[in-house]
Amino acid sequence: MVHVRGRLLFLLIAVNGLLLFSVSSAMGSGVAIIEQSASMAGYAYAGAAAAAQDASTLFFNPAGMAKFDQNEVQAGVHYLLVTSDFTNQGSTNFWGAPLTGPDDDGGENALVPNLYYIHSISEQWKAGIAVTAPYGLATEYEEGWVGRYHALRSELTTYNINPSMAYKFNEQWAVGVGVSIEYAEAELSSAVDFGAAAGVPSLSQTLDGKATVTGDDWNFGGNIGLLYEPMVGTRLGLHYRSQINHKLEGDADFTVPDSIRSVAEAAGYYDTGGSAQITLPDTVSFSAYHDINEKWAILADVTWTHWSLWNEIRVKIESDADDSVTTLDWDDTFRYALGAVYKATDPLVLRAGVAFDESPIPAAKNRTPRLPGADRIWVTLGGGYQFSNGFRVDAAYAHLFVDDPEIDKDLSDPENELRGALVGEYDAAVDIISASVSYQF
């Protein structure tokens, strides 16, 4: 007989599912993807709001378009190779029995594309458009792994279309503004312990089913940037990108063992719909670029992200009038970066950089196998070559050292009661290969 807690489990699964919309497999700062420029990847995105070296300035500071006398189009791609290898350290179900199943590596490689175009209208006015994927990536675990009740597959994809304008006041000051039109779609699956839902210890982990949640939404935001050049070869950039509020609406589908299908459906385990208000955070970046001499330049950057907006996820389920809440208690984060550029010859530049990227997750109890993020240190190398016919190619490699994330989903939290106490540690790392092609005309 299905226990009366079946309705609670249904709601918790739906909450857990909609948390997909905050998932990233790159162990990054929340769900943000900074990988939006192959040239800036070479110096770890240091000075990104001030460099204004190619059309990717549209993402990092549209005021940088003021530095362009020609039109430019750029297409880029970033390949992320992710390791996220979990080691179980004593996970149990509600009754203290070990959670069965092997350890697993939930890391999933991903491609992040971007496309930019800048049009020089006049000496003072510039226009441009950026198409990027600023949030997302994925994690995927085997069906029977030890943490299956917390996560199986998690996938988030976003597409951001960002038209912008820039105005050059004089040789020192420029401003840029843009509008973001963003689409988000997601899919999540997790195993369901119907034996635990029945409240019978001997049935726990013997009647597994599956829940899959999908959803999508369109919404709008904006960005504004300033570029100040106090002297030739020295630039300061300030950029603000707004919050975007998504109401993600979709479906919750259940796979139930045949032996308990009728009683499970009577308890609320049936296909239904749900929605959640998710706020993707605002960011502020301050950057500096300085030419030391004709050969060398240095760059620096500080970026703040408003992740403390994520104090909870509140989910509304069509089959129940009450809201269901999952507490996150994330912190705001800072990202610090330093980089250098060496102009080897007129067409060839070489780049290097380092960065420290904070995670918003404050403690092991707040971490989930859908997003086992932690603080990261970036080390990057890159280069670019300008061909005489207007084409330029840029490439970069980054290795991210990840502070091994720990998970401690304690049973004292009622959200974990029927999913089990997942306890363990990840061995995590990320490698990123970036490349782009630009054409000036």
C-alpha cells in the first residue's frame, strides 16, 4: 500500500526536477557560462569589458563597439571536457540501510557556440547583435548509480539574442546598451523509490520508477556598458547585465512499476504540469586594459554575480494548490582575473591568463549532484593571427582546477527523506578548447 507520504514525494520530485533550470556541468559559478570569446579565453577573460579587441565585445561590454571603424562578423565555439567523478562515502536510505549502486562520473562534454556582428553606422554610432548560450550544460549518470534518487539526467540549454547600440561621445568616452531576448529549455530525470514512498523498509530500493520533467520559456532583459580611455592604450570598462526572470512551464512524467501502478496513480503519481519562477542573476564587471609598450599589454577584471537571489526555488504544481519550496541559500560571488598579451609580430598575438572563480554554493549540504560546483582556478593560453584579407583566427586552451566538491545531503532535511542521505566527494576538473573565425570588411 502506498504511504500517505506519496503526495509529498511527488511534490519533492517536481521541485527537484525544476532545479534542473539551475544546472551546470562545468563546475562553474552557479549556472553562468563565461565561455563567449576565443580571444578573451586566452587571457582567462581578464579585461573582457575593456579590451574591445573583436566583435565578442558585444557580450562583455557593447560600448566596446565604439573602437571599431569597420564591420566585423565572428563565429566561435568552445568545447568543454568535464570530469565529475563521484565517490560514495556512506550514503543511506531513510532507515539507515546503504544506498545501493555504483559510483559514477556525471560529467558530460558540451559545445558552447556564439555568433557576433558589428556594423559601423558612422564615426559615432555603432550597432551589433550577439547570439550566445549564457547558461546551461548538462550532467548525466547511469540509471542504477548510488545517487539515482537525487539525479539521473539534467540538461539546460539557453539561447540569448542581444541586439545593441553604441555611441562614441569623444575619444575618451563611449556608452553601449542592449536588449536580451532569451529562451530557456530543460529536461531532468531522476529515479523514484516507490518502495520508500510506501513506507515499508524492506521494499525500499526494490520498486524503482522514474520521473522526467521538461519545461521552457522566453523572456527579456538588458545590458549597459561604459568605456573610458584616459590615454591612448589604456581603457577602463564597466558593464552591467540585468536579471532575467523565467517562468518555466512544462510537464512532469512518471514511469511506475506495473505491480503498484493503480495505487501509485491514486496517490498522485500521474503525468501533470508544473511551473517555477527562476531568476537568472544580474552581473557587474569592471575591467582594465593597458599597453605597457608596443609589444606587451596587461589586463585585469573583477566580476560580481548576484547569486544570493537564489535563496529558494518555489514550484507550483497543477495537481496541488500548495507551493513546494526547496531552500538553496546561495551566496553572491566574485571572479578575479589577470592576463597578458604579447604582440609577437604584426599579425600574431599570444595570450595567457589566470583567474579565481568563486562558487555560490556555501556548504556541502547545499550541493547537489545536478550541480556539484566548487571554487575554480583557471590557467589559460591562447593566440590569434590576422590575415591580410580581413580574416582572423583565434584559439585558446584553459584548464580549470576545481576544489574537490563534497556532498552531504543529510536526512535531517525533509527534502532528502525519501531520496536518501547522499554523502560523498567529487574528483572534478574541466578542460576547455576555444576557437573562432572573424572577418572584417
